[in-house]
Amino acid sequence: MNHEETDAADWASWGVDYLKYDNCYNQGVPALERYTAMGEALKKTGRKIFYSICNWGQEDTASWAPKVGNSWRTTGDISDKWSSMKSNFDDNLKDRYASGPGGWNDPDMLEVGVVRSKETPNEMTVEEEKTHFALWALGKAPLIIGADLRSIRQSSLDILLNKEIIAVS
């Protein structure tokens, strides 16, 4: 915070295409003020950078974020459990009116194929992963892969490469 123009200029000079601006350590500054400052700084660079607002849907995000960013979190953090995925999908529906061309509600990244460790594999079944991917596509959510592609299971990769579901999104 308070270095938005310097940071944005650096990122633009590095060729950055995507910025997820998180809510951590926000010093109590209202979300609209914080996120607008960064959005304006990004615009000043002249480089088109996809601007993802991540304040977990707090402070009535859906009412102002479409004017400020390209996507905005509508939920808390997701985990690789069916209950978490379903909760985020349901919460995302509450703000469905805000999503449209150029801006999207974001219920958090896809957990398809996420493996926390060898001792803690993904808790969703293949069928649950398929449903998760389809729901994100139907919900017009950004299809951001949260898995490590270097070690993803083939069944999960097949889900993420499903062209018919991607076309729905």
C-alpha cells in the first residue's frame, strides 16, 4: 500500500499480464479506496493487466468492483473438499448480477488436481472434480488452475482440458 504507482510501473515493465491484489495487511483502509488506487495505477501504465480483486467478498464487493477490476472474489478461500467447493459456489451465486462482459465474480481458484502432499491427497473424487469444473464454467467464474501442473494426475488434467466445458465458460 501507498506504493501503487511504483509497483504498477515495475510490473508493467516486467511484462506482467495478471495481478491478484490481496486483502492481507490492509491497515484498515476501506476496500474501495485501496483497490481503486491500484486499479488507477495499473491503467496509468498503459499496459493491459488483468486486475483481480481479492477481498473475499467483504465490504459489498459486488457493488463497486465491476467498475474497478476485471474479477473480484466473492467468497472466502477454497479448499479441496466438496463442502468448501459447494459453499463457495453457493456464495458466489448471491452476487451473480455483478458479473458480465469484462468482469467476473470469482469464487476462488479451481481445486481440480490439487494435491497438498503425498500424505494429503486431494479429498475430492474424480466425479466431484468434474462437477467443480462444470460449476465454475456455468458460473462464469475465472478458470484459474490451482494445481501444480508438474505433478497433476492425468484424470484431473483431462477434466481441465475438457473443451466442451471450457466453451460453456
